[in-house]
Amino acid sequence: MKLKMPDGTTVEAQRMESTPVREDWNLYKLTDGTIIRLRITATDIFRLETIDEVTGQHHYYVRHNTIVAANEPEK
């Protein structure tokens, strides 16, 4: 399939099926004690026809969502 990239170019790509192996949360503590949690989840993964010159491996394009949660301290 043809996939339009963010820079406007079009590349040949193959949508890949995937199964989550691990999706960890990143935690950030704010100065007021609030804990912000972030997690990125992939919604679509594509293997592009282009090859990285250094590694010799395909490039991948990942569509994703960022989940944000906040836990404020008791007042």
C-alpha cells in the first residue's frame, strides 16, 4: 500500500500485525506532589520499503496514542 508521510512524500508500506508485549507507564512527579503518568500505545505499525543505510534494516512508521493520567495529592 502507499503511505503518505508527514513530510508529504509517499512510500510503499506494509501494515504489520502486532501484539503488545509490554506497555509501561512513565511517571513524573511535579513540585506540588502531583504524579503525571504517560503511556504510548501503538495503533498501527507499518514496515516501509526504505532501508536504513547504517543498519541495513527497514524503516518503520508507527501511529500511536498517548494516554495521560494525573494523581493529585490530597489537600
